[in-house]
Amino acid sequence: MRNQYQRETKRKKLNERRKKMMRRRREEEEEEEEEITVKWAKHYSSIHQILIVGDGDFSFSLSLAYAFGSAFNIVATSKDSYVSVLKKYKRAKSNLQCLKELGATILHGVDATKMKYHTELRMQKFDRIVFNFPHAGFKGKEDNMRVMNLHKKLVNGFFKNASRMLRPYGEVHVSHKVEHPFHKWNLEELASKSSLIMIECTNFSIEDYPGYNNKRGDGSRCDQPFRLGECRTFMFRIGDIHKKKRAEEIAVSNPRPLESFVSENLPPIFLYDVKGIGSTIHYPLRIGASNLRTREPSNYGFDACQEFWGFEYPLNGSYERYMNEAHRYSESDYLNRMMR
């Protein structure tokens, strides 16, 4: 009886120990899952390394930080010194304090036209570089050519620096008014001088970023908001502008049915949309591709290759956005979803 009692006691202890180990393992898995959950705020995710340029009172950076639940992936900058920022914006001090508590890197005195050489930035690369409503200051009427050239000089210098600070498939985002006379800045042309190609242009809505307050940033009313009107977010990536232009010329002068890409000699068909995987059901484009990485002209013939290059950038964007949706997604998941 005694031996049986001892065996039963030992068995119970082993079961309890096993249950504790399983419970601990589940807790660790849940913690790990929480740690790597990807959170999104419009075009930006918690796994993107993000540089925000000229953030005024730092409310845009804080809006992203709140959406992500942390700011360890955010580098927020201002051209003004810390003292100037506090003098200009009444909410700046509290915004900066919150960003620090959430883990953001905060830099002051960062010139957008020279930021590549800043001590804290020259060795860094980013997935997203954001400049909302770049403006060289209120130095006259906005439709004055001299004033407009000052604005364009600022944006041109920003593009030149940002293009050298991107990770592979990284993007430069500029939110900008598109009403007269702001549309005359011609952001796409300015970006092309730095080998940046526009991959998407989408409506900007300030409601997408709770807590963000756009500021004039200059003059006696620096802490006041400016009228937004019709705005867009322009998205750019490093690319070959000549290949893009060539692809556009071919598409206009000699359009081909997309079905013509499909033949017995070409492998699977991929579906994609410039807005990402989520909308492929509604507006799919079909294109044959032998390999997402090699794309050799011999696989297609000259014309087909040129047309394919015109689609390369949105295809890459679609792939990246899908892969960033969840940490367990793999390339095979993407291919399986895209293939018919």
C-alpha cells in the first residue's frame, strides 16, 4: 500500500510539473507573438525603420508611435533646435516627452538638404523616409516664381539626400498640396533627378493620423494650422527612369494585350495590383514572369521585357506589403496566392 501511495504521489507531481511546463511554454509563445505582431498606420508599419523629416511639433511622429504602441522604429527630426521648437509650439514639450517614453530617437537641427551627412544619420538606412508638406517659409506669394523656386530647391535637396538613405525597396513619401500653384512644383520631375521613380500617388487625409496637427512652422503664426485642401501622398522608390520611360513609350505606341505574355514557354501567371495584394480580386492585372528576381530579356523578347519593367515597381511593392502583414508569411505563401 505504501509503495502504491508513493507511486501515485510521484505520478501526480510529474503531471503537475508537466502542466506547469506546458503553461509556461504557452505563455512564452503568446509573449513572443505579441512582440512580433505587426501594426499598421496607413502606409507605415511597426517593422519599418522610419525617418520623419521636419515634423513641426512632432505630432505626426507621435501619431505613428501611438498606433504602433512604441516608437523604437522611429527617428523624428526637426530643422529647429530644441529651444526653438519649444518656443514655437505649445504642445511640443509634451509630444517630445511622450515620444521619448515610447522609445523614439529625436534629433534637432537636421537640415533636409544635408541630412545624409548628419552625425546620427550618415550610417543609417530606412524603409520609409517621410516629409509632410515641405515648405521653405512664407517669403512672398506662393505663385511667385522666386518663392516657388525656393520650395523646389528644398524638395530637390531632400530627394537627393533621401535617395541615398534607403534600404532595398525603401520608399520616400512626400505629402503635398495639389491645388494651384502647388502642383507646379512637379514633384515627380524633381524626384527623377535623384533616380527616384513614383510608384504610387494616393489621397492624403489627416484623419488617418489621429493627433497629427499640421503647422505653418514659420512667422508669427507658426503654431497655427494651414489649410490643407486637396492633398496627395507621393511615394517614390529608387529605379531606372530610362527603363520606365521606355516601357511607357512602348505601352502608348504599341499596346499589347496582357494575355500575350502567357505562352507555353513562360511559367506561372502572377496577379498584382499597384495598391497591393488586397485589391487584386477587384482589379487584377496578369503578367507572365519566369523569375521575380532575374527577369532576363531572353525569356520574353525585347518588347515583352520592356513592358514588364514598367510593372516591376508596383509588383515589388505588392510583395513587400504582403510579407509585412504578418511575421509568419513566407515567399511560398505569396506565390501560392498569386498563382492560378
